[in-house]
Amino acid sequence: MDKYIEVVDTIHGWFVWKHICPLLELVNNIQKEGNILEIGVHNGKSFIPMLTLLRDNEIAVAVDVFEDQQFNYDNSGCGSSIMLMNNIKKVYSEDEIFDKIKIIKNDSTKMNSDNYLNYTNGGKYRIISIDGCHTKSATLIDLKNAIKILSDDGIIILDDYLNHVWPGVKFGIDTFMEENNNYRLVYLYANKFIICHKENYTKYINILGNLEGNTAKKYEENCWKGEVFKKKN
């Protein structure tokens, strides 16, 4: 992670690394094995620090339309596979990491859960970051795929929940949380909305609940009161 921090300002993107990188390390310390996935990679500013979490036999998968901008339906970012590779090389040598990375140029709204599992020979993902197409429908597609491939103790990180420029993200997440009784909010800050399976809520909220700025507890409670999220039994 230290090498990434040295070069982070040279990587274009909107990732609030000072808050999220320490969070990722805390999560990594209590998770069991699993792979890592990011949907919507841009130039790798948030994907690269997740590579530092990889253990033996784990794979990191990056999915983006990249140069195929005809599939960038809402113009939310303009990813580059070339820039991604160049930025990864700022932190890792090819021998260190490139055999553990799969870079997929595809439209995630046209993918299903089996596609993602094929990249890992059936292995599930313990960290899934979603920052793809920012429409309501695309957010729901990515979320519904994510819960099918998430490991038992995995987390899903969603970007731009409270970004007023992209209201589709919030509407998609709110719809998912209103319809689904199995996931709970454990982090809301630094442009990230993080959920886990309700059975792991205590484990995650115990380590993330008191992090600077995290409003997950109060926000979730108010969403229950306002009938925005389905109350968790």
C-alpha cells in the first residue's frame, strides 16, 4: 500500500484513498479467502490498492467498457485499459502481480453471475466494488449479480450513492435495499456505500462503525423509519 500512496496523485480518478485504503486493510484482516472484483475501473485509482490485499491463489478482476465508449451509456467516466496497465506498473513489476489480474473489456449490464465466476474457476469474491454505469437499472443489475457471487463474509462497495450528479445510483441502491432483507449498511462516507450480509453485520460494524465520518448506523435507522430500506429481522 505504501508504494501506491507514493504515486496516487499521478493516477486520475475520484477515489478518496485517505479514508478507504485504511478501511480496506481493516476489512482484509478479518475476511477469509476470496477474490476481488471491480466493475467500473476507469484508470485504476481504486482498483490498484485492492491488489495489495491479494493472498496466494486469489485473483483480482477488473471489468470496464474501457475504450468501447459506445457502451458508456451515461458518460460516467472514460476508462482506459492502457492507462490502467501503466498505472499498475507504477506500483508493481509484471512478475509480482500480472499473473493475478484479469482485465475484462465488457459491458457489465450484459453480464451475469456465471460470467464473473468463470474468471475465477468458480471462486466467489470477498470484495466487490461497483462503480460502473450510473443509471438505476445498471446499478440494480450489478448489485443483483454481485450478491450471487459474494463470499459468505464478503462486502459490496458502491460508489456515488450521495453524489447528486448521479441520482440513478441512489435510486438503484435504495430499490435494492427496500426489496432485499439480507444485507445491511456498514459504512457510508467518502462517497462509498458499503453493505454486507446481515449475518456478518456485527463483525463489520464493530470495526467500521467508529471510523471517521461513518454515518451508516444512523442513516440505516432513519431509512427504516422512513420506509426507504426494508427493516432487517
